[in-house]
Amino acid sequence: MDLIYWKDMERTGIVLTGLVVGLLSLFQLSIITVVSTVSLAVMCCTISVRIYYQVLYILSWGDGVHPFKSYLDLDISFSGEQADLYMQKAIIMTLSAFDTLKRLLFVGNLFESLKFLVLMYLVTYLGDLCNGLTLLIIGVIAIFSLPLFYRQRQEHVDSFISKIQTHVDNVKDTFQRLAQGGGPPPDPTPGGAKPKNQ
């Protein structure tokens, strides 16, 4: 989250630049070539720094502290309970996705399946315009820009989204009424009670 919200601009800039450059290189090179080249570059840097610090220690110009000690001491392990929890969440999300896809493909709800059909039709046009790698690059840039933009313009964005949501809900209600036979619009009065005529 600190990277996404640019709390350390230097680190975020390095990560974002590395990700974008790495993804752009996949347009010309295979993923195996990119991964191996990046690994070689990182290893050359880390080994050079490690040897440099070791030489300084031998010459009594340094304290002999490992230059990457903070990274080596970083704890990235999970306890058994945490691993079980994450595994359960992954299984639940996977089964939920398959269940949703099953209901969409086999028309469990006609309206939802029609929306999925329209979405897939629009995706075919998107596939003609760009490939998955382009969308991945756009997604990476969006991850590093949209959260910060939302935090700075939260009120305006929320107001705009609420207006769009209102229009979308109105359109959905219209289509649902048409699918049910074109009945009258639902009564906005709570409980459906009608005021008595005087």
C-alpha cells in the first residue's frame, strides 16, 4: 500500500519503472529471456556490492555488516493457521468463480446471462484493438495512479460514481420490467402502501 500511494516516491518510481519496462520488453522478447536477463542483472549488482563490502571489511574500512541484511532478515513465512486460512480463501474464491460462470453459461438467470453475452461481445472488439499484454501494462499503471487520484479527489469521484450508479440502476430496472412482461414501475412507497384518496 505504501508503494501504491507513493509514500516513498523513489522506491515506487523504481518499482513502477521496472514493471513497465519489463512488460514492454515482452513485446520483443520471450518471458524466459526477460526473466533470465533481469536475474543476471540483479545478481551482478548484488554480488558486486557484497564483494565491495567484504573488501572494505578486510581493509578495516567497514564494519562487516552484510549490505542486504535487512532483506535477508525479512520474515515472509506463514504460520500453519495463516496458510490454512489463505488456502481456504483461495478455494472459496475459485469455487465461487466456477459457480458464477456455470450459472452464466447455462442461463441460470436470463438477464444476467444476457449481460454476460453483451460483455463478451464487447470484449471481442477490445481484443481487436489490443492484446492481453497491453491491458496488463495499462492495469499496472492504473494500480499506481488511480488510488492516489481517488484519495486526492474522493468527494468528486464518489459523486460522479453515485450518478452513474443511479443511471445504471434505472436501466437495469427498465430491462427487468421488460423481461417480466413490461409491468408498471415498482411503487416507491415503503411497503407498497398507497395513500388513501381524500
